[in-house]
Amino acid sequence: MNKGILYICPTPIGNLEDITLRTLRVLKEVDLIAAEDTRHTVKLLNHYEIKKPLISYHEHNKKIKGDLLIEKLKEGTNIGLVTDAGMPGISDPGEDIIQLAIENRVKVVALPGATASITALVVSGLPTDKFVFEGFLPSKRKDRIKELKRLKIEYRTIILYEAPHRILNLLKDMEEILGNRQIAISRELTKIYEETFRGTIKEVLDKLEKERPRGEFVLVIKGKDRVEEDLYEDITIKEHIKFHMEEGLTKKDAVKKVASLRNIPKNLVYKESLKI
């Protein structure tokens, strides 16, 4: 028996017209649609007159439903995976079912489509040649501060997501840790009341403090200026090594890179690496 295919189907992040013809065709052809919120997805399907069985798959049931979906895929069922908005697998449990499918040698086909992070990056006016997506930072301030300190030396443009009830606290922490650098914040992307605020962190914070923040936010933050002489003064050699290891380098390669960037002896960096 041939196994089914797991199709990753991006849905509109706001405007219902932002869905591809290919995605609509696939949703009409699959045997089953796995949705983050079936009540939300059924509105989209009804709009395009698509009648297909739905099954819920979200953060709180992903273990049980994930195993069930894999079994169906093994039996030959073709499944379309959708999230409430945007690309499944980006800051949602779609990541888990994709990994499960790959582990079980089920074919995964990703369809191109809308995603809030790239849309906000392009409209930000900030550098797009190199960027890093960090998703949601921790809700606890202690953990959030730790992540911001790690990002302080990131020279690439940084993309974050944040909920409206936490946006002000995040901006205050960013101003404290990252300094008053350039930022662009987008909300209600592709919708009627779409807005993008551009300026310094303080300018955007002052604006949002005067009004009640609404809608999900995408923050695009300018990276650290690489030509500054004090680029690494706020981070220890050990932290610098860990930073590059978290980027994906081996410890050996991270040691070489840190020694080169700091222009210090490699053996000195190696000694610090032994503490990790």
C-alpha cells in the first residue's frame, strides 16, 4: 500500500484573497484536512466552497492526534495541514507533525504562501539580506531578558512575534537591553487596518503607550552594527562561543570564529570553551 502525502498548506494571514490557486486545488483534492482550529478553518473552506473532513490538530492534542495522523498517512490518506493563519510549522505545532512524518518516511510537500514574518520584514525598510527569525520570546521577564542579551550582538535583522498584552513589556526590555535602535512593528497585516510603525524603539513604545495595542504584532529590529568597536564588550568569551554554537556551529568552529572576530589567541578561547 502506498503511503499518503502530507501537504503543508499556507492560509491567508488576513485577506482571504491571499491564498494560492495551488493551495485551493490541494485542499479540494486531499482526503482529510488537519486544522489548528476547525471552527476557524471551516470559514475559509466555506468561502471557497470546499467540502472536506476536518480533524483538529493543535498544541494541546498534538501527541495523540499526531500519532493518529501518521497512521492515516501510512494507510494511504492524503492530508492537508493548515494553521489559523500563515505557514504551518512556523511557531505552531505543525513543526511536530512534519518531523513525525519525516521519521516515518512519509512524503511531505510544502506549498508556498503567506507568512507574517517575511511580509513584515519586506515592508520594514530594514536590511533584508541577512535576518534571523526568533518567533515568540519567553513570557517570563527573567527568561526574556536572557534571550535579549543573547540577541544583543546579533548583527542580522531580527524578527519577533508578540501578543498585544505583552508588547509594551517587550519593548521596554528591548530598549533596556538592545538600546534605542531602529525598529518596525507591523500589525493587522493584509487586513483593512494594517499598520506598520517605524522609528526607534522609544518612539514606537511612546506611540503604543498612548493607545491600546490590538492585533498580533511582528517586530523587525535592526541588528547590531558590525563596525562598532564595542561589538563584543558586553559579552564574555564563553557567552560568545555559546552564541555561535546556538547558531549551529560546532564548538571547534565556534572557537575559531570567536578568536578571529575578537582578534585574540585561539588557545585563550579554547580554554574558555572547556567551561561549556
